Amino acid sequence: MDRLDRKIIAELRRNGRATYAELGRIVGLSASSVHERVGKLEAAGVITGYHAMVDPRTVGLGVTALVGIQPTDTASDEDVADALAELPEVESCYGVAGEEAFVVKVRVPTVDELEHTLGRLRRIDGVARTHTTVVLSTRFEGRPNNTGLDLPEDTGRGGVAS
Amino acid sequence: MDRLDRKIIAELRRNGRATYAELGRIVGLSASSVHERVGKLEAAGVITGYHAMVDPRTVGLGVTALVGIQPTDTASDEDVADALAELPEVESCYGVAGEEAFVVKVRVPTVDELEHTLGRLRRIDGVARTHTTVVLSTRFEGRPNNTGLDLPEDTGRGGVAS
DNA sequence: CGTGAAAAGAACCTGAC
DNA sequence: GTCAGGTTCTTTTCACG
């Protein structure tokens, strides 16, 4: 994981369909070298996939909400997380510190559907209460800005071997 | 935006590097047709881009937090949002209903850096208070599950023409 | 809209340094 | 690790249904 790998990663985060030739031009390497490096980054679990980003509003998902999930005293976090994963409306799920066990991001077509989804969430075994924050505007989301590119070097923690 | 487009979108969300030939096989169309459809979906703003997903821990961003931003009475939301956008640690930014004006997702290498970033957030003009929820585990994030594929048809709201 | 054909380019493998 | 070359597949354009 050197400077070149980080440059490749940054570019692929920006443009996930960049060709190896294109990446090679950017980092000053041949397409085959880039091909091999990217393959290693994928194998090492650094790059976990490539995905098209879709404007949710254009596919009928105009309502977004952040929902905190308070567990019952006897709840198993794993079971609750599994149940949350069952709902396709739940796009992201974070286990968090604090009163709540999870914060999830939910996307639905309408506030009507949001109400139904919240009902479904509350009915999950192990869920005591939910606290919903309705998203009014998405200023930006999942920016590829901070890829550790601008980090001093390595701070000692959390590396995966290459 | 017919059933075929939705199938293409779903597949590109799953695999952003799928070839047109591959997509054609899935939807039962020629590569050129798929090529044209994808071009239209991009032009219409349905597909907004393609991005590599990177495991944040492998690039030195092991700490994630959700931060609610309470504005001062006299704050301009736009100015605060602009200031938030300046910080590369802020990956996502949502304007929300409730006590807080924004909820942002922050990624940093360490809790030390989190402290610094929170300081920077509080020093933004128009920010009165922050409320931080530390993410302990990311169960899943940005799942391509709900692309409106499973929606009955169209519920009337929020469409962009094709 | 859809297609199939054809040129250009990329992916991907191999061999060599 | 990196590269160049060669085969295969994809992209991209275009004339045509």
C-alpha cells in the first residue's frame, strides 16, 4: 500500500469505471501494472466493490430518515441486526454507542411508507423504542474526499496487509 | 423508465463494472441497446456516477461517528452546510427535521482525530452545539437492495423524466 | 427503439527483465 | 513489481429495420 495504490484508490472512488490505461496515465504506470495492483487491492479487501450511484428520488425513494433503535434490556444485538437486515428499506445499519443500539438509514417512497416501516421496526423482537429524524435535504453523501490520501502517513492503527 | 431500465439499474448498483454485454444478457437486450439506455439514465440524472467502495479501516479511517449539528438562532443553513462541506472528514451531510439542523457522518483515523474534528465543527460559525454518536460497528452500509425494483409500480411522487 | 456489423480500445494472460 | 505483446472481449458508432 504505497502512494501509487492510494492514488489509484482515490481515482477509483471518484470514477469506478476508470480503465486501467486511464489509471496508468494518472499514476505513471502501465495498464498491466495497474491491473495487478487493483487485483491485489480487491483481494486484500481494500476495494470491496464497484457500484453505480442512483439518485433515490428518481427511483421512487423520495423520503429518507435516520432512525435510532433502542433495544429492550434482554435483546440480542445480533438478532436485532439480522432483523434489520431483512428490511430492504433499511439501507445502512450502524451499531452505536449511547442509549440506542443502532442507527439505521431508511429510504421509502412516501411518509406513509415511512410510517409503515417504523411500525415494522418497532415490531422487531428486541426493539423497545425508535427515534426518527426525517431527512429534509441531502447536502452530500458518501463523498470520496477522505481516502486517507491526505493523511500524514500511517498512524499505526487499523491496517490490512497487502 | 421501464422494467428493463430498473433491472439494469439494479445490476449496476450491485456491480458497477458490469459490461454492457453482461447487462444485455441479464435483461435480454443487445449490448448496444443497453449502452444507449445506460447513457440516457446517466443523462437523466438517474445514475449519478460509479464509485469503488473502500473498506475505511484499510485506508486508515477506523473511526466513524454521526454528529448532530445544532445551529445558533441566527445561523444561515446554507453557510453552515458550505462550511461542513469544507471538511474532508465529513463524508455525508443531511439537513434534518428536529432540534438539529444537520446530521453528518464523519470518518477519521482515531478518536484523537475525532476530538479535533468535533472542535473544528463547533468552531464553525452558526454551530451552537454538536451531539456525537460514535459508531461501534458498521453492520451494512449503502445496500443496493431497495432500488424501487420491488415497488408496486409508481406511487405518483418524485419522478424524473426519461 | 431495437439490431448487427465493424473499428477502436480495453481486459487479461503470458513471458521476460 | 513492472512491462510489452497478443488474444479475446467490450465499447462505441452507425446504417438499417
